[in-house]
Amino acid sequence: MTTNPALASWVEEVAALTLPARIHWCDGSDLENEQLTAEMLADGTLLRLNEETHPNCFLHRSNPNDVARVEHLTLVCTTDQQDAGSNNHWMSPAEGHQKMDALYAGCMSGRTMYIIPYLMGPYGSPYARAGVEITDSPYVVANMRIMARIGSRALAHIDAGNSFIKGLHSIGDLNPERRFIMHFPEELMIKSFGSGYGGNALLGKKCHALRIASWQARTEGWLAEHMLILGIQNPAGEVTYVAAAFPSACGKTNLAMLVPPEAYAGWKVWTVGDDIAWLHPGEDGQLWAINPEAGFFGVAPGTSMKTNPNCMQTLGRNTIYTNVGLTPDGQPWWEGIDGDKPEGLLDWQGRPHDSSNGPVAHPNARFTVTAAQCPSYSSEANAPSGVPISAIIFGGRRSTVAPLVLESLDWAHGVFTGAAVASETTAAAVGQVGQVRRDPMAMKPFCGYNFGDYWAHWLSFSERCAELPKIFHVNWFRKDADGRYMWPGYGDNMRVLKWITERCSGVADAVTTPVGLMPNRADIDLTGLALTEQTLDALLAIDTEVWSKEVDDIHTFFEGFGDRLPEGLKEQVGRLREAVRNRA
Ligand code: OXD
Ligand code: MN
């Protein structure tokens, strides 16, 4: 129950539309979680995993048609279509509400309606924002409890008169024909129907903390970004904080929890967040970042003691696994996990594994786990003012074109570099995997407004912050002529992070190239790594012919934003074209 009249009347309105059998206000307590878990075990929504090896861990198997984000069914409903931009699917708010309300009519009959008050951001942070998700899915409640700060404390914040985002969710009948994720940024409202998958259903995450928050951030002078946040500690004990944007399923969680190679004695990486950063100009002129989330909703396949030991130590207790395989003794299993593949596996759909049915775990199988269990969790992760950001890194998954690392010449060039990010698509969203597409700032699926306005907002930070971070671009995924990855990635990415921090502190060298500043071969410390100088040269190579095509492609992409494209980016295209031509 609430004393906030706006919340009370909205709950009443939703109940009158959806007609639930029961209404439950979530307090976020352990007792509540135990009761919900017992109900989900009883009706098969959850399976208990091996209590000895995986205490308090559960497996959820989704409907096979509901295992990823649905970008084609995700809409931004603004009065003026231009405000949503060509980067978003659009519907008018009136039509959007009508469509969704027709789906919601009576949809909760016989079900419990859960009201989840939540806070995105640390308790006591001036940057934290509240939301309320109304859902008929106990699985959503259990996941939201891990991913956000839910319950009584969040409700007290709302009852104190603070604003909140309204998010209405129903799993409906999971019919993909009746599935939509709609955003009404002008009303600070989200309506989601027909999916139980994380990115579509845990409304605090992508819908609130990125799409709606990016809209709010533009009007209020901050940034809501698809970025991990990490702290890099050098042997002298100094910590440099970095925010890094990569498209979904491109290794953000692995980078956020990186363990440096043996040769990097005294270096340490601290995890602040693995997916979302809210960045605010501080009074000291720096950009400060908080992680609005409290947990990790990460991709399981490929995660192992080799690729991400911190993550493996985070998992294994109090974890919800979704769409992973199952060993005969009740342990979760996925492709790439440590050890040999056991006999007698059940696949993610609960069938005896047969490779003709595809992989054991779904490629987008996930784990949901509290960040507090992570051994590298930063002591600053809950700092109310966040952490000061010295570097921003953009990256994509590109087998060609983009070098291992480059540094932007200045803020405007950095914004251009981010706006021009391209990446091969992954299983995190429904659709073809491996297609190169432009994914500016890794925000293609998440920017709640016109990219042209978004880039202008990014450019405006040169006026807002006296001490802006340096901006870099990395590519861990470049391949050789035989299609093999040239860079080992994972812990060895530390070698690039070290150069980046040393560029920030002014001690590392760089050379100027047409595309930006780059390390000399000797600036990347390869101690302990069997990588030939020729391979490093290939990783750092800039092919002017390829780049001249790249500039044309960026130009064509930018032109799609018409008169909303800021002059500052047009100038950057001209500068790059000229620089590449002069070098050719
Ligand atoms: C995610 C995504 O789940 O980006 O973080 O899809
Ligand atoms: Mn993400």
C-alpha cells in the first residue's frame, strides 16, 4: 500500500483493466522471496538445482519462442515521430496505448498482480531514480529482486513524493503475435506484453534505465548509457575509472570482471557495473558514473574459469539460471563451461541432448545474480556520488576494419567515433546473427530518442564538463585471413587497458594516424604473451582503402538522420575523409 496518490490511482486503474485475482505489494523481504520461490517450484516455473554444489540456485526454462530481446516489437511512442528518430520503431502515443490496453484487458484474471517498487542506483544517491513495475510474473519479481533495489525502501522513497517511472508488464499468453514493448517517454511510462525474457520484462533494466532514462538525461543534462564501469588499480594503488560501451553479448561482463595476466603483478580490476552507467557532470568538472543496477544478468555460454574466473566465483549460489542445460546430477551446464562435456545432459528445453537439436544451452542463456557476490566488486560501487570517469571506451565486434585500439583526438572526435561504432549482431536479440550493423555507442536498441539529438547531446558535454574523459575505441574481435581471432582477449585485454590508463595519466606514447591516436608496437606490453610482432602490427594496421569505404558508409548512415544530424558530426566525416585521402 502507498501514500503516494499518483501510485495509488495508477494501481487502481491497472487492476480495473487487468482484473487480477489477487494484488501483492512486494516488500523485497527474504520471506516473500521464499514464498514466491516455493510457488514457482510447485508449478514448474523454477527447478531447484543441486543444493550441495549450487545452493539456493534455480533453473528457469523459457517458452522457446521467448528467449531474447525483440527489437522489431520494441517501440518508442512520441507525439512527433521525429523525436523517436529513424533509430526507433514508432507509434503515436494514442495508438500505442490503445493497442496495449486492448491486450491488457482482463489479462491477469486468475493471476496475482505483483507491484514492485524499485530504485535504480545506490540508496542515498542523488542520481538514483525510482520506478514501479506491475507484473503478473513471479519470475520477473525474483529477477527484479536481484537486479534492482526493490521493496519497502524504494516505496518509502516514492511515498516521500519522489517521481517514479510507471512500468506495466504482463506475460500474456506468450504469443509472439501479441508481444510488444512500448515506451512513452513523454509520460515516463512503459507497457510490455507477451514476453517473460529479461530485456523485455525486467522493466527497470533496458526499458527504464536506458530508453526512458536516456530521454530524461537529455532534458536534465546527463547521460544514460549501455556501459560497464570498472576501476583499474595500478601497482602504486591508484585507481582509474573507465566506462565502456559494447553491444550486447560482446564481453562487457568479462571486461568488467577482468583478471590481469600473471605478468601484470600489482594490477587489479574492480567491478562497478557490467551493463549500464548513468553519467553526471560533477561540481569538480569531471564526469561521474553510477551503476543503476544491483545485479548481473549475464550471458552464460562461454563463461568459464579461463574467460571469467570472477564471474564463475560469483555464480553457483543464490543464482537464477535461464535456458542453460542440466547435468544428470542437477548442475547447470553450458557450452564453454570448464571440464569435459558430461553424458546424459538435458538441453535448455529439457530434452535429452542431441546435437541435431542444436546446443545444450541456448546461445543467449543467462544467469541472474547479485553484484555483491562478485569477488572484484568495487568498494565504491555503492558510493552515492559514483566514481569519476577518466576514459570512455567504445567497441564493436568487427572481424575487419577497426584496429585493436585507438584514441580520439578530442571530445568531438570521440563522439564521432562512438556514433560510428559498427558491430556484428549477436543472439541477445531475435534476428540474424553476425550481420554488421551500425550500433552507435552500443545504444542502437536502447536510445529512447532520435540519434541525431542524442549525438548533439553528447557533443554538448564539451560545454558541461571542464575535465572530460578521453575517448577510445577498441576491437577485440579482429580476424586473420583464415578467420581466426588475432587477439587473445579476456584477461589479456588488460594490456590495452594499461595503455589507456597510461594515456590518461600522460605517461604512455601514441602516434597520430588518420583515424586517431594509436600505440606504437612497443607501447603495448606483451610480456608473457606468445603474440608475434607481425600479428600486433596486423592488429594495429589501418588500411586506407578499407577506411575510405568505411567513411562513405558512415556518411550514408549519418545522412539517414537528416536535419537532426549535428554539424559537429558532419565536420568529423569531412575531417576523416580528408585525413584518409591524404594518407592514401
Ligand atoms: C543485455 C543486453 O541483456 O544487452 O544486457 O541484451
Ligand atoms: Mn546489455
